[in-house]
Amino acid sequence: MESLPINVLENIVSLLPLPDQKSVSLTCWRLYYTVSRKVFLLRRRFILREPLSNTSFLFCKQSDKCGSGENLYLADSVLPSTVCWASWVTSLSLKDTHPNPADLAFILRSCSRLVSLDLTGCDSLFNKTLGADLFLSNALERDAIRECLGSTLTKLTLANISSLSDENLENLFATFQSLSDIDLSGCLFDFNLTNVNLRRILTFPRFLSLVSNLEIESKFKQPCGGVLHLNSTSVSDESLRALAAIPGIHISGIYLDNCRELSDTGYLYLMMSDSVFNCLKKVSFSYPGPSVTCRVVEVLLERFSHILTYVKLSKWLFPANSRVPPLFKRCSALEYLDVSSCFTSPKLLVNSVSSAFTQLTSLVLSGYSGLLDEDLNCILKGLACCLKSLDISSCLNLTDVSLSSVCTYSPYLETFVASWCRGFTDSGIRNLSSNALETENRSLFSLKHLKSVNLCDCSRITGSSFLCNTSDSLNLYDLRSLRIGRIGSLDGSVLLSVPSIAPQLHVLDISRSSADDKTIEVLTTKLSNTLRELFVSGCEHLTDQALSSILTNIPFLRTLDISFCPYISPKAVLLFKSSMPYLYYLKSIYVGSYLKSARVS
């Protein structure tokens, strides 16, 4: 239905024998009932984009004969008591939005299959200054939600909520009693372990108490262990020691990125404790504090190398005499490895990434300015075609030879990040070579499983790499994200061929290109069914007309970046924002600069 133009839908409805608004509502309800049937839902997945409060006309209070169309009448102008789609939702994200606590509570009472709830940045749920009742502050509300999904919800994300308090956390844990994955990254904790009283701010002792009181169904109370995210908090060595000392707790994953207060002592307390013994599989220790040494990683690999599946160690600096490289070779179960900017020598990196990684699907090697083509070739050749995601961004010395290695040894690659690789050229992308037989089928377009490509800031790549012709070999039908902003040159004729190469794009970055209003109109028309994120910052030929084209062709757009577009007026930006109810993020820094200077002169 979404692909049909408005006028076509109007014509279809006008041909139906619908004499009044009530008949239209009943027809819509029958259609909605049809697509909500179990057979239909099991056959395909779909997204309900309209806010619940705007779709109440689709719902009717119904009798047992609702399928026959008898005894139907419209619901009141309130949220419906029966939400057909909610019982099929397994993951709900309200990241960085401002949901109404009452509306969210109503939705959750119907989400009987919900497994994951993401409330990142949702301060409105716990902020008393906004005047509304706080989320889960009512005991009857908590009981109703707990009865529905208290034992099914296992993952709760509360990252970057500055207004979260002990009382709020207590209500959440009392409602969701089987949590196995808890994310409190970026939350404002008081880590004073001597203060155990209920306070209006979030205290770590109270959090530890709540974790220890989780139901036995929680993985934190089972040998398989639960996952805890404390990234970008002020967690201390004493706090980790207290966490590890909780009786009966098991931790299978710990995320401590950018925890600058920690030292070796805190990490070692945790890794030597019974809480992680024989169950720690996922660790993220990126951006360590100044008091942390490579001894932490050595102990980690010595004790858990046989079971580790996820390791993220960005921005560690391992010396040349470190025991880390040979220890990495023991990690035969690894599926994800991030060693960005860790090794002082590329040879240490090559020695660490072993051919024993038969399960490895994601590899992050960004930030190695000294990494050479032969080093990457050795790594990829040893991984035996198992990679699905590769990040080599900011590896400045890599050339087209590395591109050929990627295409040869990673044929099942789905995500390829190579931003700031300034040695890559058009010849490498298209595999233009005098010896066609030697390099046959090794271009980037031969990777038919690609879903995401990032070549931003590759200054030697131009738009001619993506100039489509009649050859089917240039088509990437599964590609969902294409980021080619700020490359060498990108003119309108090249941009117009993008929908032919990747007709299913969700994300498109053409920042600092030669795109004009006509180009945007054609792109948004051809990609109107799928495009949800568009980045056109620094496109100096765009005017207010470009916003009009986006408004008309992509009403469901979620993200737009029009920064540094001098001919787009601030007034048009405000009008556009008010007319796009689904817009999640709009960046418009320094728009209209030429218009302002013209008025001044």
C-alpha cells in the first residue's frame, strides 16, 4: 500500500460503496483485522509506523463474531482496550524519544511476547518536573504489567537517563523480575558503598541489592549468566569488587567502555571471582583509564580464552613484548573481535588474528596507519572466508591491493567499513585491470551479500566507481546502507544511477556532493519506498525545493542532515520539521548562510 501514490489510493477508496465516515472506519478495521491474523503475521514481518493514539479508529470493541463483520461498533476516543499488533512485538525501542508514561504502560500491558525494551534517553518517564506521573509509580500498573510480561522481558536498556533514581529502579526491577541483560551505560550513579538508603538519585549499592533479589528465572541466577552494561560511568574498583561478591550471581557479559576510574585491581577482582568463573563470554573494555595495564587483558585471555565469543578492546596500547598476541590464538570460539588502535606494530596485529578463529564473523581493525596490504592479505587469507563484517577505517596505507584481498577472501561480507582509506581508488572499486582474467569477479560489486558499505572520506575515489551501465554485475540488491560522502567527486549523473545499483537503500550519505534540487527529487522518488536516512550536508546547490521533494516523496523519513547547505532557509527547515511527524533526527547547522550574507549586504 505504501508504494501507491496518494491519488491512486483516493481513487480506490472512491470506487468503494462507502456512504459515510463510519463505513470507511469499518472497512479499515476489517482490513486491519485481516493483516493481524495469526496466519498473516507468521508469514511476514511488518512495521506499524503510525503512533498508537492516531490509529484508535482502526480498533473496535468486538464480540466473538468479530471476524464475520457482525456486532461491530467504533471504540471510544481513548486508547483501545485491545491492541491486536502488540501481542506480536518482541522488541520495542523508544530511544531518545519523549513517551508519555501512561501510554507506554498501556502498550506494555498488551505486549505479552516482549523480550527487549530500549528506553535510552527517555528522561520524560522518570522526571518529576514534567508534572505527569512517573513510569511504573502506580502499584496497580506495575502488577498489571508484571502479570503480562514480568517473566518474558529479559533485556532492559536504560542508558543515558539522567533522572533515574533508586525508587525508579526499584519499580522497574519489581515489575520485570527475569532480567538477564541490563544496560545502565551513561547513567549518573552515586558509587558510595556506605550509603544504602533509598535516595532520589541512583546509587550503586541499591542496584546491587536489586540484582541480588532477581527471580531465579533470571540468567544472573543461572550458570549461563547475565549481561551487564556500565559503559561511561564512574564505577570504581570497590564497586566491581562488591558486584563480584554478590552471592549466587553469574555474569556472562560485562561492558566497561570508558570507565576511567578503574585500575587493574578492579578488573582483576572481577575476573578472579566466582561470579564469572567458566561463564564469561562477552567483554568490552575499550578506552581504558590511565591506571590500567595490559596485565588485565593477559589475565582475561588466560582464564577465559576457551569460551570468549565477544571481545572489544579499542584504544589499548600493547607493547612489543606483550604476551597478548600468542594468547589471542587460543580464542577459537571468538565471533566478534575489536582491536582498533591496540598494537604498536602491524606484525603484532597479524600474529594476534589467528587462522584458529573459525567462528569469527566480525573484525574491527580501524586506526592502523601502519597496516600494509600484505598484512591485511595475510589476516584475511587465514580467516577462511568466514567474515561477515570488516572495519578497516583510517588504515591510511592500504591500497587497491587490499580491496582485491577483501573481495577474494571475504565473499560473504555483509558490512564493509573503509572510511578514510585514502589509498583506495576507482580502479580498486571497479577492479579495472589490464589482466581481466587474473582479477575476474573480484570487484566490490562481486560481493552480492553486502548490506552496508561506508567509503566516506576516501578522497581518491570518485563517482565514476558507481556509474551504472547495463551490466547486471553492478547491482547490489541487498545493499541497505551506502555512505559515500566527501569522496573525491560526486556529480548528479552518478547520483542518479545509485537507485539502479541499490534499489533497496535505507541509508544514503552523499554529503559534500554536487547534488542539486533535481537530483534530490529523482533520488527520493525512486527510493521513496525504502529510504529512511539521508545525509546531504555540505551540498551547496540545494535550496528549499529539496526539502519540498523530501516532504512529498518520503513522508516516513527518520533522519536528515542538511548542515552547511547555504541556500536552504531556516524558515523552510522549521516548516519541514513541523510537517514530518516521523522525523527522529534533523541536523541543520549553518543552513542559510548565503541567504543571511545577501540580506546583510
